[in-house]
Amino acid sequence: MKDYKYIIDIFFNQRLYVASFRKLNDNFEGQFFSNVFSEKRYKLNPRKESHISVCSFSGNYKSHLMWSHYANGHRGIAIGFEIDKSKYNIEKVTYNGLKSFNIFPQKFNELKSVFLNKLEEWSYEEEYRIITEKQDYVNIEIKEVIFGAETSEDDKSLIKKMIKLIDKEIKIKTYCD
């Protein structure tokens, strides 16, 4: 496993990072259709809309594609957590293509909707998002850690020790089919 700095931050601070939309891995993020002049695809300008930040997470830890794409081929971990829904607006992503407008989106809610519509091929992610107007963190309460099927024993041992220091109530399991 790499990027321990981020894992340590998640566990010790019980939070997830809300990244600028420019850092998302789908190159269609921030794109939409508008028929203001003619039906055309547009892309938000990261310099102007840099205030749009996204925290993404999945509702399904059992997807092999998710483990392959986001957990280093089953060598990483999945973290089960709860979020205080009274503090954050959690929204489900729809997979029916890019958002279409009759105008150019300008208000935050219009801009936000651009990030709640993705192409159908991403549907395996079963994604939820918290979208904010600034880079920030989302407070969470970690409930469980699921090791990938290929997580090394050294990584498991280290993370188990860290969990023991933080909260002995966090459940630990290993993913298996």
C-alpha cells in the first residue's frame, strides 16, 4: 500500500478530503451540454470554477472493478463510515450522461448538478458525492475496515495496530467473494 500519509489522516482525524474537481480521474468531469447557441459540449473553466470541490465515495465495497481501480488491485483497504447527514448534503450520482442546460450554469446549484451526472460506464461505482464551494474536509465516524484480498500481512498488521490505538470498536475484516 502506498500513500500512508492520506490513510493516517483519515484515521487519526476521522475525515475525508474534499478535492478540487480538477483532480478527479474522469476527464468528462465538469463537462455539460448547452444549447445556448447550438447543442454543444462545454467544459467548466477550472480557473473560474476552482471553488467546486468533490468528495466521492461508493455505496458498494464488493465491486471487483472498484477494488482494481481504487484499491491497488485488492492490495488496499475500504473504509466503512458514517456521516452526519445534518451537516452534509450527500447526493447520489446518476449515470444517464452529461447534464444538459438551456443556459450556461452559473449558480452553485447549477454548477453542482454538473458533477452529479456521469456517463453510464461509470455506474459500477454506485457513487455518492458531497459537493462544496471550497476545498475542505468531511467529518466521518469510521465503523469498519475491509482489507483487500491481496493486502499484504505487513500492511494488515500496521493498520490493525493503528486502529487499536484510535478506536478498538472499529470492525476489521478481509474481503472475500
